[in-house]
Amino acid sequence: MRKILFLLLLAHFSFAQTEKIQVTDLTKIKNVVSIVTNNDKAIYALKTIEPTPDKPLEFDYITNLYLINLQNPSKHIALTRGNEGASQPALSPDGKSLAFVRTVKDKSQIFIMPLEGGEPWQLTTSKYGASSPQFSPDGKRILFSSSLSLNEILNDSVFNAKKELPSWSFEKPGFKSNDFLVEKKGVKANPDGNIEEIRAYLNKDVVDKKAKVLNRLNFQGEATVEPEMRFSHVFEIEILENAKAKALTSGYWSFQNVNYTPDGKRIIATTAKDATQHPDREQENKIISIDLASLKQTTIYEKEGKSFGGLSLSPSGTKIALVMNAANVMSHGQLSTINADGTGFKEINFDRVPNSITWSADEKSLYFVANSNGGVPVFKLDVTNGKVDRLTDFESGIGSLEIVNPTKAIFAKNDVSNPHEIYVSDLTFKNQTKISDINTPWIKNKKLSYPEKRTFKNSAGQEIEFWIMKPTDFVAGKKYPLLLQMHGGPTAMWGPGEASMWHELQYFAAQGYGVVFPNQRGSGGYGKDFQFSNYRDWGKGPQEDALGATSIAAKEAWVDTSKQVITGGSYAGYLTAWIIAHDHRFKAAFAQRGVYDLTTFMGEGNAWRLTPNYFGLPWDDEAKTKIDANSPYTFVDKIKTPLLIKHGENDLRTGVIQSEMMFKSLKYLEKEVEYVRMPGGTHELSRTGNVRQRIDRILRIYEFFERYISTK
């Protein structure tokens, strides 16, 4: 009997360990969005995918908050529940209360929750919404941001009591000043009236959404045309019921990277460097200080041709860590430090782009994360000597990093074995302890494919890193198809520590595909020179790297070289189309939300600055810009590979005309091509879009490939 029980348990264990990743496992993945902490407790925001009530096959994204007592970190308490959700948590300095954001009547508002007992209550009732709460150092006030449109600023009697107009030109043709923005008293809308009445009538058509009038350069949002500009402003409110928020900033420009100073008397922020420049044209900014008593703004630091972000104020308030970028050109964020009085600006010798910068309590060190070599490691800067050390590996991705106290850190980590869990560690990061079971319960029974890292030197002498994944149920001696997966950006970076593709790569390995994914030249995470090495060369050079990785992978004994397929999205949609116009080894291809004609892209997408930044302007000399020579559409007649094209109908980052030009032209040429438009889908469809459409997208790739290289 004992032997039978053992065999049953063994059979169950063997079965449990061989469950492969399925497409619907996408709905099981839970992500840690953010973590906030003090010495004895941490709050984390967890995003989950939940079935939509009464709507079969549909899902909602829900974010809720959880409490960890760091003295007993294995116990996690749900602070919020249900579909209402909560996000953007902030802990009070004494750790006794929590601020968070929740949607009320389609506007985000800030709520306060006592952590020692009691229901959350609504602090703000802002008609403009409220987000990004931050407690004052004494815990009595909340700093928050709101987004106002130009018309809202113009007509707000409190925010703009003097009815001031923008100091920069609105750029409306035929008007030398901005006076036309002022509504003229006594003028009624009349289509048959005088010119002022006709203008009033036309303005009413805009208000009633019968017309959109465009006068701005950046008129495209992510999902819809946005003719009216919006501006981020800063408010402060006492933590009292029925308290009224006070605007700390005003004007027709935005304020970002906001931090209280430790004494709570000032805030540090960034704003436009030149307030007379149209916001769509002004790409530079400056670091400022705002006195909370007088609201007087003082410039701390500005530099010609530069912008600043990621501000982190030291505990004493005497130093600022930041990321400096070049404005209006290709840029690579540079870690820098400066004294809070604007002196002592220093660029740190670190050839990666930092994120989540945090000071140590003694201000001798900076901790931060940065995309690097396929992972997202933690780095430590010695502020005194400028030395940067890497503290964690390239095989995992660290996010939501928080320094708890002088000896402990808390963070979220993803790696191939698990898409997201929370860890605590000492500040060497050598002793990491998992304190959550967010994804462990469902992932523990899954059989996974683990990527193997390879490298080679390209013709430019650069070392190209890439990874090969064997099919999940790999059997020696059997042949398998090979899928080339490429990342977009073009400055993105993939690797074992990059989370967004975890499910898709595992799914295709589970379906019996070998997968190869390279970081071709132009990728981020390898330094400035490597990232800029695809300047005026989006096609030929990156193609060499991607196909070089594929050729090496294809030499594996298990690869069926007659069954190779290729896919990529955004810039990698571009690269997919480019490659199949110049190389014919692939049996099928799937180009997703791509850019195919760089001239059209100038008007079609909100990421249009990539064209002038990487190539120049379409009306410049082609011999110099190589815009046409780098457009896959130029070579559309050379495409022989069966191609599936996908685009979200509301994708304005790259624009649907890009895909429709390719589809219509290939169809005209009687090539094998199919086009899928996703209703309501944006550029982020594969990451944060409608869950049913995300599942459809993955299945559609698989089904199309199976038409040409059936693995079943």
C-alpha cells in the first residue's frame, strides 16, 4: 500500500512538473507596480488580470495595495480589494497612514487610509483629478499633481485670476498675438453673422466636438488626436476633511520631478527652460526651487541643450542626483549629481541609463537600476570617488527598488523562473530572501525553457549578445522550427531579466519552437556608442546582427533550417519587413505595429522625432539622410515571404497608414499577405491592451506560422 501511494505521488509530481505554458497563462501573471517603505513596513501595488463580470472572455486590469510588516515579512495583508482598485501608494513619515489614488467619477482622486484601523476617506475632490501623492516631511500635508488643459487654465478664476494668456505664440495662422483666445463678450455664435460671430460659431463646433482644429506640432496622443495641450501643475492640501487644495504653480507650462525638501518649506522640480517657447518646441528644461510660503521660483540649474529628469533629493536636502539628457537630438541619459544650491554639477562616468535613483542614509552612496546586457541589475555609486559597482546579475530584472534603512533593501525581481516576486536583501545584494508568493503558486508546476546566452563579433567589431531557447519538450535527435524574435525601440533591450516578453517566449517554446532573440546594434543597455551605432542605418547593420544570431542558432543540431520564421513589433516590425525584403530564408513573417516609410512616419506617428533625430528631414539631400534607402517600403516589391501585418486601430505612436501602405502594395503585387487591425488597440496593445486582444495576437502569430511550417 505504501509503495502504491509513493508511485501515485511520484506520478502526480512528474505530471505537475511537465505542465507547459499556455496562452491563457497570460491572465495569471501578477505584476508588482510599485513599492513604498519605511523602517518597519512596506506597501506594494499589485496589478492583476481579473475576469470581467458578465462578459465572457473579457478581462480587467485591477491594481490593489498590500501591507508587509518587515518584522514578519512572510505575512501580506490586503489593504484594498475588489474592482475599485487603488494605485500610487505613499506612506506617511510616521508610517501610520497611507495615501493612494482611486478613480471617482472618471477623475483620479487621493484617499487617506489609517493603517492602525479605519476606512479610507477621500481627501481631494479636484475637478482636474489628482495623482502622485507625496507626504510633507511633517506628515500634515500632501503634495500632488493635476493635469489641466489650456482652456481650463485660461478660464479658471482661481488658478488664473488675471486671465493671463500664454507668453509663447499659439502659432495660429493670421493672428500676431494670442488675443483670439479671449472670448469676446456679447458675441453670439451665428453662421450667418459677421466675422466675429462666425468665429464664435466655429469655436462652438470645436467645443461640441464637431471639429478638431490643429495648430500644434505634437498633436497626436497615443490613441487619439489631441489638438489641445495639457499641463502638469502642482498642488498642496492639508490632510483634513473638506480641506481645499492650493495651487503651487501656474502658467502654460508643466512642472515635473517634484520633491519636498527635508524641512518641508520648499519643493524641487523641473520646468521649461524658456517660457517664451511653444511647449511643443521647447525640449530643454531647468531645475527650480519653489518657496512654499511665497511661491517664488528660483532657478537652481540649467544648461544649454540639456534636460533633466529622475531627480532624487538626498536626506539632508543638500544634494540632488539626476539623469541629464540632450534635447532635440538622439540622447543617452547621463547619471549626474549637483549641490542643491546649483553648484558642483558633476557627470558620473557610467555608460548606462539609470533609473530609480535612491540615496543611502549617510549620503555616501547612490543605489539605482539600469538596463544592461540583457538584465536590469542594481548598481552602487560611491559619491566620493565616483566608482560604480554592479551588485546583481544580468540574468534577472530588478524593479521598484527601495532602500529601507542603512542595512536593508526591498525590491521586485523577475527572472526566467518567475515573472515577479518581492525580495529583501542586505545592501550588498548578496543575501536575497524571497518574501512573497505572488506568482509562485501557479508557476511552480510549469515546465519552462531557459535561454542560453551566446555572442559573436559583427563586421563593425561589436560584440552582439543573443539568447537561444530550446523547445520546452526538447528531445535530442528531433528537429524543430526556429523563431527569430526581435525587440523594438530601437533602443529597447531584451534578455533573461526583461519581463515584458516572458510569457510570449515561453509560449512559443511550449508550442515546439526554438527561439532566438538578439540585441542588435542600436539596442539600449550596452552604452552610448553601441546605442548610437545605428545612426542613419536602421536596416543593413541591424539586419546583419539579427541574421548573424539566427545563423548561429540555425547551426544547432536540433534546428530544422527549412522551418524558420520571424517577427517583431514597432521598430522590430520595421526590421522584420526590412529583412524579408533583403533575405528570403524565412517561411513566414509577422510584422507588428511597424514603421515602413520614414517620410510618412513624420506625419503619421507621435514618435515622429525618430526620423529627424536618426536620419534628418525628408526634404534634405537623400544622399546624406538615406531616408528612402532605409525605408522598407522602398523595397516592398522585393518581398517574397508570406507576411502577416498587425496594427491597433488607435495606434498613433506609429500610425495605421504605415501598415496599410505595406498591405495594399503587397496585395497589389499579388503577394501572400494578410492584415489584422485591432479595434481600439494602441501601440501598447501587446503589453497593457485589452487582454482578449493580447491573447488573440499571440494565437494569430502562432496560427499564421503553422500555415507554413506546421509543427503538429
